[in-house]
Amino acid sequence: MFLVCLLIFILSLSLIFFLWLRKKINLARLDNATRQTAKSSFPAPLESNNRHEFDSSQLLQTYFRGLSYVLANETDKAVAEFIKVARVNSTTAEIYLALGQLFRNSGEMERAIRVHRDILLRQNLPEDIRQRTFFEIGLDYAKAGLFDRACRTFEEILGHNPKNHAARLELVSLYEKTREWEKALQLFENVPSADKHNNIIAHLHTEVAKTAILNGDREKAVTFFHRALQLDENCIDAWLHYGDLLLSDGLFEEALAKWNKAFVLNPDLVSLLINRFTKLGPENQARAEKDFFIRHAQGYSNNNHFKMAYIGWLINSGNFEQAGEALQELMSKKTGDRDIFSLMQKLLTALTQKGRGEGQLYQELIRNFFSTQLRFEKNYRCRKCGYRLEIMLWKCPRCSTWDSITVI
């Protein structure tokens, strides 16, 4: 929205220039083919006799009224005002570009694409306007979900101008959405150094490695995991999936070492590690969990996410009294967490099954739970835009930022 407002502000300045220029020279009229095509997108230009009814001040009032609607996020009203301006001053390509953007932002993708295509039919169109129009059409296709067409459009733009950084980033984003990770990686590695973030390149290497695992290409997977960790040794996703690969090869201890590295980097994500223990088989799982929690119980006792995992292990191990004490202490510090509800349910069920459903521990847990846990929230949140998620992702689905998701 900010970019649209900025663009329209710039266009308003250009309009003032054009109005002044019209007093000095006659602007060229659209050719007949362009006029006929433009009729399909919005009302035809006013007849010449009626054009004089709009003097310069009226035109500016209409334009800035449209701008005020944009700032107020009233897109439909803004579109109506800009259509009025376009009908009077049909020779200004910037007006049509702005209209197309407004149509796109209001979800009218067919009209947005049609308006932008109409611009390309003009004779003697400046090359910079032509490239801007192609870029807008690419955005139209992407917003409409026509990813193949959007990719081809941005590829054509880059073929004409390889230094078009904005088109390159849009194409990288499209390749990520279509899971064409190697194309995205190749393209992103060529962006200017100021925008080249090693953590993003490491994630792209990791995604290539994960795809290689699915395709049965172990050697390629190992190569790309190594590259990812060389670029960013803090890439948790690479450590986790590299451990998965080693486990599939029967390398039990090596897999545990990789998973433990991921835990140390971010203890809040301990659940990603605990869930992997279930792949080890009953005997190895019990041993791995015991070793893990005994080793880290003291060092991470103040981390609530580790403590919840620890309580779960205590319940599974039959240490109900110790689990109950730890859970009540946790409830006094943390509220609104669904994991606490799950732990409570798990412990109460275990106590009932053991014939202790009427005991003191059971009653205390019930009382403390309802006095402290009043609401439940989603478990993950984006640091940049605040978006909340149920599961852990490495890239925010709203603002498309890598490594911005944290545990609440």
C-alpha cells in the first residue's frame, strides 16, 4: 500500500507538469487501434466539446480526491476518480499505470491486465514506460495466481535488462512459490551484494537438498547441506534435515549430534527435536530422550519450551509428582499456551489410569489450571509483521521474510 501511495504522489507531480505543458503544445492523440482497445477496459474518453468542461483546477481536484481515497484505503472510490482523469487526459500513460495498480489492489485482475496491455498498444511508447508496464503485468499475473505467465514475463524483463533488481526479486519469489528451488538459488546468488543474505541462500540450498532426498539423490543432498552450513552455520533447518538423512543411513549417533546442534542454536524449537526421537524406535527413543533431558535439565531449566518438553518426558516416564510440581510452576509463569493444556490433559489422564483421580495432586492441578489458563493462542509468530501460525515455518507466509518466525 505504501508503494502505491508513493507512486500516486509522484504521478500527481507529473500531472501538474502535463497540465502546464498542455497549455504550450498539443499532446499527440492515441491512434485508433489503441482507442478501440481501451474502450473495453473503462469508459471512453470524453468528446472534445465536453473536455473543456474540465479545467485544470477541476482536473487537479479530481486527481487529489482520488489520491485521498487511496490514502483512506477506499480503492473503489479511488478507481472512480482516476477513471474520470483518464477520460479527460487519455494520453498520459502514467494514469493508466495507476489505474491498473488500483484494479489489481482491489482484486479486479482481469481489468488490471487489460489496462496494462492497452498501454503496450500505443505507438512511440517510451522504453522506460514499456518496461514498467511489463513489470506491472507480471505483478498482475502473480496476484491472479497465473505463476507460469508471471515467470515468463519477469524472465523476459531480465532478458532485456539483467540489472533489473526488482524483477529479479519478484522472479525469485515466484520460483519459491512454485518450489523451483534451484532456479531461485541461481537467480538469488546473482543479486547485488547489498541484498545478498547468506541465511536466505543457505535456506535455498537446504530446500534443494530436501528435494534431492525425495528424489533419492543422497550425494546431491549431502553436497547442498554442506554448502548451506558453510554459508550459515546457524541454519537450523539444514542441521535438522541433515540429521534425518544420516538417520536414514543408520548413522544413529551422527544424526543425534546434528539434531542437538539445532537445539543449541534455538532451544525454543525443542519440539522439532523431540518429534524426531520418535523415528528412532522404542528402545533408542527412550535412551535418547533420557540422555537428552538429563544432559540439558540444568542448563535450560529457565526455558519454558524446554520445560514443557521435559514435563512431557517425566509423565511418560511415570514421574507424576515431579511432573505435577514442574507443571504448576510453569502455569504460574506462562498462560494461554495450548501445549500446557495438552500436558495437563496428559497428566490427568495418567493419574486417572493409575487410580489417583481423586488425589491431592489431581485437585491442585485442576484448580491452578482454571485460575491461570484463560485463553489459548497460536504457537508461533512473525517478528516482522506479527502474523501468527500453528506450525513452525522458516519463511513467513504473509511478509515472505526468512527466519522471522519465533515461538511465542
